[in-house]
Amino acid sequence: MNFLKRLFSKQSRIPRVNIKQRFELIGRVGQGSMSKVWRARDYNTGKIVALKVLHKEKTEELEARFVGLNKPKEGEIAVQFHHPHIVKTFEHGITTDNEQFLVMEFIEGYSLSYLVEAQNEDMRTNCLKYMIQLGEAINYFHQENWIHRDICPRNIMVDNAHQLKLIDFGLVVPNTAAFLQPGNRTGTAAYMAPELIKRQKTSQKIDIFSFSVTCYEMLSKRLPWEAAETLDAVLQHINTPPENIQNLLPDLNPQVAEAIMKGLELYPQDRWQTMKAMLEPLKQAYQSSHEHLKESKAKPSATPSAKPQTATSKSTTSPPRKKKAGDQTTSQTKRSPHAEKRIKKNDAQDAPLKNDRPSPKKPKPKRKKPDENS
Ligand SMILES: Nc1ncnc2c1ncn2[C@@H]1O[C@H](COP(=O)(O)OP(=O)(O)OP(=O)(O)O)[C@@H](O)[C@H]1O
Ligand SMILES: [Mg+2]
């Protein structure tokens, strides 16, 4: 019976591709927790592509969580996206070794994790622009009725033309009732919304939360809550209010600071209700910073060497964002992967998460509203 099922299943009708015959594997570019990624030449077209081959057992384990729900495969989902800030997937299929694979445009550039760590000229100049580009990608996702579930710098790249690209759709689920049920704590701990950690019902607002954590980190190089060893410890942290980013960066445009802090609200109903709504203040801040920039360029008295002011512009007279101790501008310091460790196990109660963030100096006050379910 099982044999017959397999024989007539959708998967058995997909032709198998011998990766080594079809592609010249030029070099490994990434080792995700779920896959291997190569820079490769497609012999069919002669083009350079990114070839992502999913780890068979880990993918089966992930898919088993959605058994009966008919969760589309990563490749099936990825080929549907057509957006300037989402990596293009040309093709997907199954290898002769029975692994899923995706063929994507190859992004020449950097991981956003690197830019967060480096806080270099590119990041200081373009931070708000990148935040908006990421927000636009998530907004597109949401309007197409998906939830990303794993927004974090590790899953975002910036190409050499300074365009941001969302790259990893391994945990994407449809935004339908069956996929919003409580229980499944997949994601990256430090970016996970409280309701996800507490195994409550989810919504697209979990992406708004992760986006806000990512923006906080892009601007300040810090997570709103210090990384913790276990998900229970993360739960404790999210019950305390995060440090207001405006305190860390007094020159940050208050509209941007308020937008991020609202995205980090404990309760989904207190957050931005849509990604589109959150994008508005960010876009306004971007526009006003550019108007100030034009004005200051027009005035001969303005400092000629002043850098374009973006997210950190309260006014044309604001000093540029202060450099913090530990900021890197030249060396390619790699960000510790521990802050972004993904929780893959269904029962991730005791999943170890290494802490690469300093402990807070003083205890923070508890959030006003009591925790419901911890
Ligand atoms: N289209 C691409 N162009 C260039 N490099 C890419 C591309 N896609 C992925 N990479 C590289 O491969 C790495 C892993 O890719 P990806 O995040 O999709 O894999 P993953 O196994 O799902 O990751 P994880 O589960 O650890 O988040 C990326 O961090 C990046 O360095
Ligand atoms: Mg990834």
C-alpha cells in the first residue's frame, strides 16, 4: 500500500537531478543549519547560481511537524516570490540522492550579520534604507499570505549594489488557521516573539517582532534582550521591558525609535497590526532625513564632509551617531553564530543557547502586564 502511495505521489513524478552532472560546484559559500550552499555553474545555461541542497534528515524532521497539513516544500514556496528584496529562485527539485534542492540567483555581497557586527560606513549610511527594504520584503510576504518565521540577520544578505535580499524560506508557512495553532517553536531564539516561545497561537505579528529585533540590532549592535542559555531564560527576559533604543542612541530619529519599540511589545495586540503600518514612520523618517540632507547640501555653511544622515537624524544639526567601543569598520570580524542559533527541536524547552551577550548591569523592572502562561 505504502509502495503504491509512493509510486503515485507527487514527489515520485518529479524527475531526479544528478547535481554533479548538472552543475559545476565551484565552491561552498554557506553552511546553514539545514543545508549546504554552493556557488555553482549551471551547465544548462552557463550561468553562475547559488545551489542550496537541503539536509535530508533535518528537513524530514521539520516536515514531520506539519504532518497532515500539506505544508509546501521550501522550493515550492521560494519560486513563487517575485520581489526586488527577496532572492530569486529559478528552480527547485529533488537530487538523485533524494535531497531537495533550490537553484537561486547568486548574491555577491555580505550577510547582514557581518554588517551588524562591522557597523561600517555602508551600515551607518544605509541602515534605515536597509530596514525599509527588509520591511517591504516582509510586507510582500504577508500580503501574499505567508509567515516567514525566521527573520534575523543570518537570513538576510546585502549585495554589492547595496540592495537587501531576504534569502532563507526554510521555515515559511502559509498564513492559514492550521499553521497558526500553538505548539511549534521553530525559529531563532533571540528573535522569537513571546507568543511563539510561550507556545500560544501565532500570527504574522511574529515576523513584525523579529523584524523589530533585527532593526534594533542593526542600529545598536545589541539585542533588545541579552542572549540566553535556554528558551526558558529567554521567556524570563521577554517579561522585562527591553532597554529603549532611544536611550542607547540619543541621536536616533524618535519616529524610528518609537516604531521599533512598538514592534517589540510583549502582546501582539499592542504591536503594529501590519508590516505596512510599521513601514510608514520608517519611510517618513527616511524622507525627512533626505530633505535635511538636501537642505544642508544647499547651504554653503553646512559642513561639506557631513555624512548622509539617515536613521540617526533628528535634525540637520544632530551630530553623527557616536561610535561605540568595539565598533569595527575595517576588519571582517565574524559575528558569533550563537546569538542566532535556531531552535529546531519540537520540544525546545531545554535547547542550549550560548550567551554571547554581556549580562545587564542592573536588574530591569518587570513588564506591567502579568505573564499569562509561562
Ligand atoms: N542566493 C544566495 N547567494 C549567495 N549566498 C547564499 C545564497 N543563499 C544562501 N547563501 C549562503 O548560504 C548560507 C546558508 O543559506 P540559508 O540561510 O538559506 O540556509 P539554511 O540551512 O536554511 O540556514 P539556517 O537554517 O542556518 O538559517 C547563507 O548564510 C549565505 O551565506
Ligand atoms: Mg539561514
